[in-house]
Amino acid sequence: MADTNNSNAITQDAGTHISQQDGAQTVGYPHQSPQTIVIKLGTSVLTGGTLKLDRAHMVELVRQCASLRRQGHKVIIVTSGAIAAGREHLGYPELPKTMASKQLLAAVGQSRLIQEWEHLFGIYGLHVGQMLLTRADLNDRERFLNARDMVLALLDNGIIPVVNENDAVATTEIKVGDNDNLSALVGILVSADKLLLLTDQPGLFTADPRNNPDAELIREVHTIDETLHKLAGGSVGGLGTGGMATKLQAADVARRAGIEVVIAAGSRPDVINDLVKGTAVGTRFLPLESPLESRKRWILAGPPPAGDIVIDDGAVLAVQQRGSSLLAKGISEVKGDFERGEVIRLYSAKGTLLARGICRYSSKDMAKIAGKHSQDIYQILGYEYGPVAVHRDDLVVI
């Protein structure tokens, strides 16, 4: 959606549609309320460009997150800064420039960093839960689902997930590599509405503002192409692992999953609240479609179904006419061999194809709980992944 008040809207090369304007103003961006918001905080934001954590600024960021929570929004923090925290705690030691040295600093700093977040959020009566991830956790379906369930459980209980890459154990093969792309993957994990990439720069410019006084801030991006990639530079501060190029990669990944992305300066007063309100700050990347539409499109046109289930007439009515989730009580028969998280088909007793969806339980588990009440699932299986067999957000009625 272009800013209709912008008199300087331009179109640049190869279909890259961007709008530019000076100053910040509130515009009528449509958004759901409450929203799920992933906030990525870079090392440069947390240190203020120094060699140690800027706790005064961190508490200000926490204050803004607490404000979002009071408004009913769900907030996930993807935090950098573990290595900086470790280096500060150890008194800035001279270490060899090796992976082991970075992992040493991360191992020491990660506990210091989470203690800081725990203390600061505690000022506002909020609890945090730490989550350390590698790419392997997100590539494996079972681990992806377990990670998703854990984050959603934290959010449902009013706890702020604090996510970082598990640098102390990650190898090159299983590293995401930077927290910009990690935050995009976390956004996909929780089907976020917004991803805020807070950095030491106001956003993406038409040229490098450090050496070009004519560089202008790009306010809105509709298409990411080679023109934009050429505008993205490397890391400026030297403390972090991500520059503008990784932010552009993250924005491209997230917007394809239906997530609105904004790159903005983390030092700007009240930047988080302003971005959630729709104030024109930083560079905004428009989502290609809503997260729900994106997921349902994948269910409908993605991988072939791994199995089928037959549901009774009551469940047919609930799924088709009321838009309800499928409960185990409504399952009559399970066909095929499928794992939790795979796409399955739903049939009526008459053999009519009704829907496709992502199952919350494997075929073996589904056969055991078929026809049973939701409250009996834990007793039957000894564990549970929630009260529904297929959630309505993971269900596409044919």
C-alpha cells in the first residue's frame, strides 16, 4: 500500500517500487489487533556502539515491549549481544580469532544476557523464557513443531520468549549465521504479523549515507530485486554479524510468508510503539499475503497428502459450516502412515473429500485417540500436543 500523502513517490529499476518522504507521520496501515510481533535487537542497538551492553537503553526497549503487552500484543525478542556480554564480563580478554573463542564468549555471555533480560522485564512484572536455536532445529520437522509449540505455550501464558542462536554449540553447517535471518525464521515459526529489525541505521537508503550526502531513506518497498540488493551494504559497527544485506535477506524471507517487515533505528525514541501504531519510520516491506493465507496456500498446493482420515457427520458440519477445528472425537477412521505435522486429507463417511490440513498427531496417535474426548488425550497417549487433531488455521476446506 503506497503512502497517498507522499508527493515524492518514485519507481526505480526492474520493478522496484519504493516511496520516499521526509519526517515521520502516522499512516493508516491496516493491522490486526492483537498482533504477534517479533523484535530483533542487534548488537549495535544493545551496546550503543560501545564495547558493553547499554543497560539504560535496554530498559527503555523493555518499557516499550511492556507497553505492547498491555495493549494485548504478543511479543517475541530475538536478541544479539551474547558475545559482547561475554567479552564485557571477562574483562575484554585478548583471545585468538577462532570459532572456539567466539563460542567461549557466547557460552559465558549467553547466561549474562538472559539474566539482564530477566531482570529488566521483571521491573514490569513480566517473565521471560530463553530459547536457543540452530538451523537444524528449524529444518527438522519434528524439532520445528516442538519449537513452535514451546514458543506458543510461552506466549499463551504471558511469557516473553527471548531467542538467540545457540552459538556455543553451533557449527558452520547448522548455523543460521545471523540473527536477522533467525528472526525471520522465528516469525515464520509463530506466524507473526510484524517483524521489526532494529539496528543502528534509520533504514535502507538509496545510497550509502556515510559517504553520500544525497542519500535518501527508502520508506516503503513493494518488490525486492537486484537494485535493492546492490544498495545493501555490510556491517558497520564491527560487533555484530549482520549488516543491511542480511536484513534485506530476512525481509525477503519474512514477507513471502506474509509478515510485514520494518528496518528502523533502535535508538529512536519510542520506535517500537510507533512502528506498531503504523508511524512511517524506517523502511517498511509489504507482505505478499497474510500469514494465514500463505500457510493455507501451502497446504492446498504444497506437498502431497501423507494420509487420510474419515470424520463423522457432526465433524463434517463443524468443519464445513462452522469453520471449527477437527477434534479427535469426530474421527472415525485413520488411513495411511503419517507423522505429526504432515498434510492429510479429510473425508466424509460417504467418501467425499472435504478438506486438507496439517495434523497435530501422527497416524498411530490419531488411531488411538479417534472417537475420544479431547480431555482424555493425555491419559491415552501419556502426552498431548493440544486438544485438536487439526486446527482450523491449518485446515483448508475443499
